[in-house]
Amino acid sequence: MKASDNKQKTVKIFRVKDDIDHVVREAVAKSGLQGKKRVFIKPNLSHPEYLPGVVTSPELMQKLVGLLRDKNSEVVIGESDGFNYPCWTAFDKTGVEKAVKAAGGTVINLSEDKVVEVKFHTKTPLKRLFLPKTILDADAVVDLPLMKTHEFMAYSGAIKNLFGCVPSKKRIYLHPYLPEVFYRLYTLFKPQLTIMDARVGIEGNGPTKGKPVKMNLMLTGNDALAIDVVAARVMMLNWKETYLNYIAKKVCFEEKKINNEGLQVSEVAHRFEPPHIDLPVKAQIMIYQHEYLTKLLFCSLDIVKLFQKVTMAYRGTPVEVA
């Protein structure tokens, strides 16, 4: 299932409005995804209800699954439980489950899947990850990220979307080691096709609470890191100041070797508003740097709700606790 690191990394930028059929068809046709026993798709269900730019579009899911299902034996779409909501709720309320089943695919809650312990021989503190057997056994992985800022990490995209493959809802405990976690997920799963739906992006305090930006774009490619680098440039972010640089150095990635097709970055670039780093965000960033502080804050949903209430009070906004 792993693609070669020596392959030509290609990213194509499309200008789209309502009709995305030609984009998805072209991406699938160029992906080499045919004749597989199982193709796994990772959507972005970072919110329990559908919000454009925040959650993967059911329309995109249905078109993609239908095309892949015609060429392969099995197409499985998976997501894990959120910290404070079950995956099945998100599948239902976003409309993704209905769209997937209508196209002949299968949905799976990765938090209920069998897990495999994957060990790493490394000098970093991350020695192992417990990952879903369904993904590890798949013949190919497809990644469906969105174009967003992230209030704790500056940018959220294709590689960050793979974090939802970690089945434990306590994956938040991995935050002190996220660049290494992302590197491992990227090199383990190596998505053969990435489609970033950037018709609506999220700026400011994303990935779920930011402001929508109408971009009318879609990015497709055969390498998740290349997609992320191009997307960050479209958003006028310095990708080398994010976790992407850590991954790029680990895999000897060279930006100049990306083959840009379709529209050029200079034609579509739009400066995304960066996250507002207020006191609650600063506090959480500090907590995320330490394993035991992270575990202390997130050991109980009640503690998280209390933190959220304090944050809302500090910001002078209505208290809304999921």
C-alpha cells in the first residue's frame, strides 16, 4: 500500500464552483487506483454536523466512492471517535454515511476496529502507535483534507487529517509529539491520492471555530506533503514555520521538485487570517508541550468542559459546551 518516495510529486489546482465531477473523475483516472481489493478513504469529520469547509462534503464522498467502487472490490471510509462525540454521530449528522452507502461503500468507526501495535526504532519519545488493522491491511489510502488554519498548529491539511486514523479518542495525549506522529502516519499510510476540497477554506481560529473563506478551489495530487506545501502557499502561510518542515526534513523533501499543474499558486493565492493567539490558546499550547499536563487536562470530560467555560467567559462569548 505504500507508494515510493522517489515518485514524481504532482499537485494540480482547479478553479471550481458547483460542478466538481470533472475534478474527481480526472483525479481518480490519474491515481492508478484500480484493481485493488480494498481502498481506504479518510474524510475529515472534525465536527459532528456538516459545516462547509470544516467537514468533508457528502457530495464529494458520493462521487468519489462511486468512481472507486466501479474499479475496486471494496471501498471503506473510516473515522475515529472524537474526544466528546462518537464517530457514528458524525457519520449520521453530516450525511456522509448516507452518501457513502448510496455509492456502494462501507463506513467504519476506526475506534471499534482491531488495532495493530506498530513499533519504531527511534531516539524520539514516540516508540509505538496503535493503529487500525483495516487501514494497515488496505491496498491504498485516499486522503480528503480541507484547507484550514489551526489555532494551535497554524495550519491543518492533508497530513493533519491522518491524525484521525489514530483510533483512541485519547489521541490528544500524543500532542507533545505531534510532528513525529504526523511523520509516522504520513510514511506508514502514504496516501496514493489526496483531494483537498478548498471551495470553502477556514481562516482565523480553525479548524472548527474559524471564519469561512470562499476560495472556489480544489487541489489534487499523489503526495500529501506536496499538497500541504502548495495549500499553505495558496493561504500565504510560511510552511517552513509549521510541522510540515519537520516532516520535509525527515523525508528529504524538496519543494522545487513539485510538479505544479493547472492553475499556479500566484493566480489563486489569498492571505488567510492567522489564528488569534489569546491567553486561553497560549495556555493550551503550553499544556500540549508536556505529556503529563496534557493528560491532566484531558483526563476527564468534566475538566475539559470547565476549561471551555472559563475560555468562553474570558472571551466574553456565550458558553457552548459540546
